[in-house]
Amino acid sequence: MANPIKLIKNGIINENPTFVQVIGMCPTLAVTSSAINGIGMGLAATAVLVFSNIFVSLLRKIIPDTVRIPCFIVVIATFVTIIEFVLKAYVPTLYKSLGLFIPLIVVNCLILARAEAFASKNGPVAAAFDGIGMGLGFTIALGILGLVREFIGAGTLFDITVLPEAFPRTLLFVMAPGAFFTLACLMAILNHFRNKA
Amino acid sequence: MNLILLVLAGIFVNNYVLSQFLGICPFLGVSKKVDTAAGMGMAVIFVMSLAAAVAWLVYNFILVPLNIIYLYNIAFILVIASLVQFVEMFLKKAAPALYQALGVFLPLITTNCAVLGVAVLNMQKGYNFIESVLNALGGAAGFALAIVLFAGIRERIADNDTPKAFEGFPMALITAGLMSIAFLGFSGLIKL
């Protein structure tokens, strides 16, 4: 069995879903208008990812190869529905602001990709750690994106005003175009360091 | 009149890709050439309208009467996945020319979140059958418009000098951001 710390580090750094693999882009861009939304989305996706990875891994010897993708989707959709209920019951404000993108976790390519590439080939414990690593990598990326956009666009960090009132806000950054620009700049910064190394 | 506005709003004002962030993966993934982008756009228009119609029927004639609305997500994704498979088989037999043009894009559409998104949105907004299909049609046409324009721009800038760090994805994202600003100009044009 692979080393759990290595699996988690792999998800956060070496194969970061957002910055390295560039998958799961829709929620990444859509819900990161504030740090709290970004982290909330990341944690919801992490929960789905961990549970679906564990179950896909447990069922990997039972599911026939030819119908594996529909089976994975049903497993994922089940956990998404459960998470949706949990969020609706305990954090209704977050549930409202994430809105449509909670049911859409089903089609987040990150989750299906991990089911196909990792969970269906490894044991449940390794699959769980892989899910935690990838999920945290996703959450951290969304959190950073949300922090930058919130700071530039609204002058707040985690809903607490940090920029003085007189300082002009660049509203564009909490709107749709800002998501594209912020992600582009973050990726370019990472590329710059990678090219140097 | 309202129905025409619904379609126009889907194409310009609430553009799925550029203002709602649905279907970003194919938007970034299959937009290196105008031809393939157009093929993807056509396939999405076709599947999305069909999927919205079938999802509406499933919701109103199966989920609501049986009182299992909470299973909508599982039901919709299964409907879409099997529909895509079915369309693929049908086109292969009945219209080989069309299959040649759209075939490779069809499997990709299952994971296009715009297709599931439009089904869920139609349900949340309580649209009737015709409104649902037209909403999907407008949204898909907006996707096709955005991806074709985007591919055209990417073809032009492919050979340009860009800063080393911005090569590839970052440049594509900047381009999409600029297009998104352009589409912001349409906001407020139609109020629904």
C-alpha cells in the first residue's frame, strides 16, 4: 500500500487538480467570488470525492468493466444528493450561494477521473487518502482563488473588510470575467516558477 | 414573444459559458480549431435540447407522481448518459454522415455540466415543456456561439508571441475573460 502522506501530498502539490491537471473548471470559476464560497465548495466536493472513492474501490471487483462508468456516476450522484441534504439542513446560507453548483458536483470531472484512474485500481484505504489529497488540493486552489477575487473585488477577506473605504474596489473581479483573469494570472505565476526550476 | 426573448436571453444575456460558467471543460478543451469547435457546438445544441425535453418528461411524469423529487439528480444524470449513448447508436445507423461529423464529441457531452445544469435550472424555474426546450436551445446556441468565436480567436493568437509564463492555458483564460467582458455588455438587455 502506498504511503498516505505521499498520496495526500501528491493531490495537493504534484497533481493539483486545478493548477496542474486543469480539471473541474466549472465550479472553480463559478463559485470563487468569495473565499468562504470557494472553500465551502471545495469541502463539499472533497466529501463526495472521499466517499465515492471508498465505495468505488470496495465495489471494484463486482462492477463489470463494460458498465463501470454508469455505475461510478450512480455512486457519485448518490453521495452528491446526501451532501446536498446535509448542506441544506446545516449551512443554508452556503447552500443558497452555491446553488446550482451543488447538484453539478456530479459532473465534476475531477471526481469521475479519480474513480476511473485511482479508486477502481486500488484498495479502499489508499483510495480514501487519494480522495482526501485531491479534495484538499481542490479546496486550497478554490480558497486561494476566492481570497484573491474577494480582496481585489470587494476589499474583504472572509467577509471582514480589510481595505480602507476610500480604496477603490475593482468590481470586475467578483464578476464573471474576474474569475478567468485571476485563474490565468495564478497559473502564469506557477508556470513562471516551474520554468525557472 | 416571451418565448423568443427566452431564446435570445439564453444566447446573449445569460450565456452559459461566459456568464454562468457551465460547460467550461469542453469550452477550453475542444476550442483549438474552428472546425472542431463548430462540431462540438452542433452536437451540444442537438443533445441539450433533447436532454431538456426528456428530463422534463421524466421529472413531471415519473418523479413528481411517485413523490421522489429528491432523486432528481440521479435520475437526470442517468437519463442524459443513456440518451447520449442512444443518440450515438441511432446516428451511427440512421445518419452516418452526421455521425461522422458529431460522433467523437458525443461521449464528451455526458460530462458537459451545461446539459445537466439546464435540466436542473428548468426544474427549479418551473418551466413548462416548450419553455424548457427553448431555454435549452437558446443556452446551447449561446454555447456554440461562444466556443466558435473563442476558437477563432485562439487560432489567430496561436502563433503570436506571448510571455513564456502565459503560454497555453493562461492565455486561453485571458481570452475567455475578455470575451466575458464583451458579453457583459448584453446584461440587462432582456429582463425575464
